[in-house]
Amino acid sequence: MNTSLFGKKDNLKNLIFIILTKEYPLKIIQLTNYIKKRYARSVTFQGVRCAILELMNENILIRNKNSYSINKEWVLENKRFLDNLYTDLQKKPITPKGVDSITGEISVFNFNSINELTIFWQDIIYDLFKQKTVLRTHYQAAHLWEGLIHSDREKRLMTALKKKKIKAFILSTGSSPLDKTIKLFYTNLGVKVCLNPSLSSFDKSYYVGVYGDLIVQTEYPKKVVIALDKFFRQNKTIDKLDINKLLNIVNQKIESKLIVINNSKMAKQIKNSINSQMY
């Protein structure tokens, strides 16, 4: 079972969840021993207990006397949501005419390029902050290329967040010198940015943002992922980069799908996953 609900696969909460999908109910000492023996992790009883309490607070685990198991109601609720999501994904995505195109719990949109998708994404966020009060935003991306091409739009957006005292967190899984330079751009705008390199093909293609209860996410086409990775490896500094090459990558005609989900529990789960990978 390839489960990574709470950040990296070897995250303590993930290990507890994986074990309880196969053997349950289990006491804290039993879970501690399983983790030590099966995964060769040096964990403490107290550490496992804290992770269990977090999972219980998220309604994922339930306690019966001194033993723990996965909450079946939580599983059923997520199954219903995923069934609805699958149904919506089977429908033909629509081309949005504006932010008002977002309706219901799940909206799926189709774009002709990554850049077109990203501009709409920025519009969603800006419009959302004008309408609602959001305390924190969380964003995960492989490369923060938006800061190169849309620096003015990003400055306007981050400045608007700062004025409303909204804390912004960004997790980037890139590790090139250019990634580090762009990190400084956002840090200077008051954003907390963490570079946590990953070689996972999923992390290279997965882009997601959480804004209150709203989730905006996409998976970049493989062709774009490869081209972006190559661009960030080859261009070391801002002053010498070939911006036209980057524009060609993100503007190339390629079908790109954006999913917008309004679900508080799922939003909390993704937010916690991003937080667990920041340091």
C-alpha cells in the first residue's frame, strides 16, 4: 500500500496509519514496537502517542479502551468524496470564463497551457481574499517559476496578503541555485519559504494550494515537468537566464487540467502535509 497522506512516506503519522490498515486495534506500545522493528525507526513512546493524538484530533483514529484503530466513518466519508471526485473527473473539463465559473464542491477546468492555468489560479486567490477572511495560505510546488514570469502579479498578491495579515507558506521541492534565488524573492515579500528537495516524480509534477477550505491543484504534464527541470538546472542565476525559453515552456500548447475543491477536512489534511515537510 503506497500511503503518504501526511507528508513524506516515512512520516510517523503515515507509519501509524499504514500499520493500522493491516493490524488493529493496537496499543501505543505495540505501535511503537512495530515501528522500531518493521521500519527501523528510532521512536519513543511519547512521540508515537503525540502522533496518535494528532490523528485522533483529525478524526482519523478512534480509541477503544487503550487501543486504537482507523475510524470507519472517516474512511466512508472520504470514500464518498473520492467517488464524487472521480465522477467529476470523468466529465469533460470546462474552459473557465472567470472566477465565477467555480461552483459546488468540485470544479474541473481545462486550459491550453500551464501559464494560462497559472494566471487563472492567481485570479482565484486574489478574488478569494477580497471576499473572505483567510488566516493562512499553503502552497506546494516543484519550482516557483511564477516569480520569474509574473513577478509583478506575485508582488501584488503577496502585498495584499501582508496587508490583511495573512501568513503565507510555500514548500518548494526544487534544489537548484535558481530555486534558492527565487526563494529570496518570496522571502523578501514576507512569505515563509522552505526548500525540501525531492526526487519523487509525483512531487515534480504536483502543484497544490490551500486557502482556507479551498484547494486548488494540478498535475503538470510530463513534457512540461522535464522541460522545467532542465531549465532550472541549466540557468544558475537571474541575470543570465534565458527568460524566453521559460516562456516557451509554460506557454506551449498542451492540455492542462486544474481542479478546485471546497472541502474543509481535505484542506486541513493537505495543509498539515505541507507543514510537516517544512523546517
